[in-house]
Amino acid sequence: MTSTESAAANDTPAHRYSGALAQSIEADWQDRWDAEGTFETPNPAGPLADPAAVAGRPKKFILDMFPYPSGAGLHMGHPLGFTATDIYARYQRMTGHNVLYTMGFDAFGLPAEQYAVQTGQHPAITTDQNIANIRAQLRRLGLSHDPRRSISTTDPEYYRWTQWIFLQVFNSWCDPDTKKARPIDELVAEFDSGVRQPTSGSWSAMSPAERRAELDEWRLAYVSDAPVNWCPGLGTVVANEEVTADGRSDRGNFPVFKRNMRQWMMRITAYADRLIDDLDLLDWTDAIKAMQRNWIGRSEGATVHFGSAAGPLTVFTTRPDTLFGATFMVLAPEHPFVDTLTTPEQAHAVAAYRRAAEAKKDIDRQDDTREKTGVFTGSYATNPMNGAQVPIWIADYVLMGYGTGAIMAVPCGDERDFAFARTFGLPIVAIQQPADRSLDTSTWDDAYVGDAPYVNSSNESLALDGITSIAEAKRLTIDWLVAHGHGEGTTTYKLRDWLFSRQRYWGEPFPIVYDEDGSPHSLPASALPVLLPDTDQFSPRTFDPDDAMSNPESPLDRLGDWVWIEADLGDGPRRYRRDTNVMPQWAGSCWYELRYLDPTNDDSFVDPENERYWMGPQSEGASGGVDLYVGGVEHAVLHLLYARFWHKVLFDLGHVSSCEPFHKLFNQGYILAAAYQDERGMYVDAFGVEESNGTYTFEGRPVTREYGKMGKSLKNAIAPDEVCGQYGADTLRLYLMSMGPLDASRPWESKDVVGV
RNA sequence: GCCCGAGUGGCGGAAUGGCAGACGCGGGGGACUCAAAAUCCCUUGUUCGCAAGGACGUGUGGGUUCGAGUCCCACCUCGGGCACCA
């Protein structure tokens, strides 16, 4: 009996309701799709090449954010995006396009490792099982993926190239003149020829070790002893992007402490301007672009040097035009000048305040509701504009990590400075004449922020008085500062360099070894992949989550046989110590779209011809990149920022022809889903209505609570002029129904349905 | 507080400044059937009217225009992001 006949025999109303007939028909077709390679996509070059099939067909590269292979399988957010891309991909094929559409797995990371620790099973085993399970689920959904192009970030043949790209980054520097990455050898050549000078000292007089240290200062990937986010509860350091606003870890919700530690960093700040400016080339929503701009946080202003007993005290301000109104200075409690500036009379109070600020660091610092605290150091600074002696205070509303860690306070024009001045009785001098206020600031209720003619703002060589334009006053002030050597125009960013090492097991090892001096050396590309060593001790060292003074300890540290190696890196065989950190989960997802293009290439991470074909700019000045990228908005400042950064480095070094990885981005939003139960089992639907009393109903029945919301129709957002069938809730509803009854024993949690 | 975005039938949602509500869901009526399901046909913004036909309609109030869902100003509501960033 064929499966169609058996399906017909089972064609009872109950079977139809449960979808058994539909599933058996689907299974026949899915077998045939596999057997005939229906969805296999030809490349112009390499092992998957079929130039005749490529010729004359415009290309479309359609991409989903690839899933983490969770043990629970796909969650219901996944089919929302996958369905949309599948429909779009099928439509594009039917209209003559050569469509690249496949699916991979972002499989390194903490959940697999934590599960392994609990069960004693190696994460590679559970990861493989989970991937097999999800592949079966994807197949059952009938998605038209090219199965030959599927990858997993944990496959050594994949992470070999992740390590290779790391080496490209490590062996590069960002030319400050062009803001582009160049090979480190070219920096050496510039030092040799004297075209460029080292940051300190003379290149020709440097020892080999000094030269190595100098070069490390320039690299795009570098080891730094700087304040990082140490999370004892996770046993690892984490990136800024992975710390929540209340100072806890994004994953696990453990306390995070700022500690100076020696860690790998990526110089993403060197790309800050391009990461902002190139957003203009992208077809992304304003919301996501705004999030990236805000995260990068570019502020244009000036640095100004005030005279102080500890030397020039430099501040950053976006309002240099208000310098005449600076009536006091405020330093972050951690500022290095504090010790020198504190007078004996104030020493006790300053020390107490610094201790208190240190103690309340993360969470508490958020909690106190903008009540201004601070302490006078006893010292004064000299305002370069008018020679005024202004008191220097310390306060925790000034952050060491932004600007210079010191501010000039202009209470007449800044709310925070105004509040601080009022709290501590510091002078407030008006430097603008608002139309509706007196110049007597004791009558003011708040700071005045806006255009108004300047007053009290002139000295013997600069006259701002009477000017009404803030922009003009800024320009005149900066010109004056430069002319008199008191400062210059400056741009600062909130973005910090990307902390790139983790003290975990389940990640990509670094292709780096250290010599006896502790200097890092890159391994040659021929040594790749650096395989993650096998062990049964993949559990990280666990700490008391509140023990800020504990020290991270990578599981790889314990593997002595692996850690120490003999190698000849150009100056004879020597003994080296391997780097025992692993890369963060984001590493593998920074370039996976490129590997889909050429998944079996052993000679390079992607053949240039294939990259040009699928990703290359379609017109002069265009960014190039993936034609449609669908995924969750929660990656707006994590994956999407990191991937753009790596892609730009690869672009600068000539490895890719596209300057951006993802040309069009669509965030599918969340599913408004309702799970409900009746005599036939538990079902889920893509509708749900919130009643005014806060309960949820579906078709008049109460349902389990909530589950996000669904944005505008996918149809409209994806391709208003290329509609094939209906997208959105109705289609989604059919797909979700086709998945059959849910496991009623596993209640839906909001995280199951929020985000993809 | 600051920065984005969105408000159109019962629902999802269409509309280069030019017949608002395409397409679909849901609803109503009919065909087929012993009856249902599926399928097909008609109908479906509100309102007045027996009808022909008319009036009113895109969050609110103004404005520009021969003409505004669309452009401008002010406001209201909802959603999202950031939050002592100098």
C-alpha cells in the first residue's frame, strides 16, 4: 500500500482534523524534493557551480537569523519568520530568480554547556541531537531550504574559518587617516620608513619585544588590562551589550562587577563613524537604525583643558559655548586626579565618598532617584575663558567610562548641574538672557536650555555677548580654544571596545599562543582549525555570584597537555602556552551568511566569485549584502552590530565586495499567540485578544495569558509589490495548526514566543 | 525626561496628492447534500430611503490645495528603545 492509499484509508474526520492525511501527503512530497534536489541552488563557481543554471537569472539571497539548537526544539516564534522567508523564496523562484535560501545553527554558547554540566553529557553530543531534531522539525514544516548549504558554527570545518577571520582582525590595524583596516605588515613598513611614528618612542631604537608591544597597541584585536564586566555567577566576563541596565547579566541575571582584567578586546570603536554613516545605505527600519545610532552614541563637542594643581584637567563638553557659565568642576570618584587634588582637610570626606561610590556601584547607583550626592576636594581649577577659580568636586553622577571622567558644570544650562548646584549651594551664573526670565538665577526653578542671546560671555579676544545662535557660538569658542591652546573640537562615543573572550568551554578556541614574556603570537593559517580539546571537565569553575574579587578560570586551563605546545613561529622551535579563553557566542554568527555561499570550500571561507555574485553591490555606491534578512529585534545592538563590524574589516582587507552584510532587514515582531486547551488537546493560534480586564480570549474562550504581539503584516513589510498569497496571521495560523497538538505538559512561557 | 514608530470596517490590512476600505479572514444569503464538512455563487464601512439615490466617514483641532488617509502646524492615545552619556 502506498502512503497515499494508507492516507486515504485513514481519511476520517478525526484524522483530517489532526492533519494525518495532510502530513502523509506532505511526507511524500518532502521525500521527492530531497530525492530530486528541488531546492538545491546553483553557484557560479566552486563545487556547487552550475553556470548554465545561473546564467540569465537574477539572484536573491534570503536569510533567516539562524536558531540556537535548543533541546526544546523550535519555539513558536521561529515559524513566524521562517514561513515568511519561505513564501518569499518560493515566489522569487517562480518568478525566475536564482534563490539562495538555507538554514544553519548557532550552536556554541552557554545553554548547551549548562545542560552538559547538569547531565554529564558532552555538549557536542547534545548539540548534535538537538540539531537533528530541529532539522526534522524544519523538514516537516516543508521549508524550501537548500540542505547542502546548512552549517553549524560548532563544526570544526566552520569554526576553522571563524578562527581564520579572527586572525585577519588580529593581524590588522585601523589606519586613522582612512578609517580602514590594513594589514599589520603595512604598519611595520610605515614605521620602518618613518612615514608613521609609534605612539611613544622611536621605532628604530626599539627592541623586538618593544616593537611587538607597540604593534599590539594598534591591532584591531588586542589584549587589554582594562575594566571589564566580571560575572562570577557565570564564571566569565561578558560584553557591555550583555549587561542589563540594572547591572546584571543578560543571561542568568547574576550581578556583574567592573574589574580590571587582562582580556581580548576588539577595536570596534575605530569603526564607530562608519557604523553610523553606512546605516544610510541600508534598507532597515528607522527604529533599528535609531537603536544602533543611540548605542554608538556619537556626540560632537570639544575637549577643554582647565588648569589645576594636578596638571591640565581635561573635560569633554557638547556645549563649549557655555564655558563662561562653568562655575564648578565635577570628577568621577575614580578619576586619577582625585588623590592629588584632595586637600588634607577634605581627605576624610573624599575617602568616605569614594568608598561609598565603590560599594554601591551597579544596582544601587541606579536606584537612588537622581538625588545628587558629592564631596568637595578642596581644590580649585582655572577656567581658561576668564581665569575664574572654580571649585572641584567629586560625584558619582559623573561616569569614569565616558568622555574624560570629568565635567565642567554649567548649572544655568544643564539640569543635572543645576540640581547639584542647588543641593550644595554652588554659584549659578546666567550666560544667556532668556526672554521670560531675569538674570538673577536665584529666581530660577530649573536650568534654561535653548536659544537666547549670550551675556557675561566675552573676554579680551572672544565676544559671544549678543550672539543668538548656539551653533555659531560653539564654532567661535572652539576656534578660540584651538588658537589659545586650551582645547579642540572632539567627538566621543558611548560605544566601547568589544570584550571578546569568555572563560567557558563550549566556544571557539583562540588561534593564539603566548611566549615566556606573555606576548601573544598568532598561529599560522595552516595550523587551523585549533580544535576544541576533548574533556569531561567542561564545567566552568563556579563562584559565589556576589564574590567580586574571585578570578575567572577557564575550563581549558586545566588541560595541561593541550595548553603547552612546542611550535616554530619563525624564530626556531619554542615552548608556548595556548590562550585558554574561548570566543563569545556572537563570533560564529558574525559571518555565517558568507559560509552559506560556499559551504564546502576548503581553500577559503568563501570563493570571491561566489561572494560577488550573491552579495556584491548591485549598483554604484550601494552596500551590497543579503537581499532580505528576517529576524528578531532583540539583536539590534548585539549580533547586527558585531556582524557589521566584522564584515567591514573583511571588506577593507579585500576579502568581500560588499561593505555591509545585510542590505534589507525586516524585524518580524512578536507573535500574538494564544494557547488553549479543549477535549482534543492543547492548541495554539496566532490570534488572541486582550480584554479590557487584562484577560485573554480566543474565539470567545479564555486562553492562557499573553504572548506578545504581532506587528504589521509581513506582506506589506516584505514585498508590497511582490505578493504571492497572503502572509501574516492567517498564513501563520495554518502553519502553526499544521504542527498539530502541543505538548500540554510543557506550559508556554513568554520566552517561548517572544523573539526569534 | 529624551529618541523612534504607529493610529483607516467586526478582524489582518490596501491605497505615485486624484472614486478610501484592494486582497483576505469573519458575518449574512444561496447552490450542491438525506445532513454536515469541503467547494462554488451573491452580499457585507456607517446611516437615511421601498427604490433610484443621498448624507457621513481614515485618532482630535487647525492649515495648504481645484482635490488630503497621504503634505504642514498643534494636540491626544498606543507601542518600542534609551535613560545621571556632560
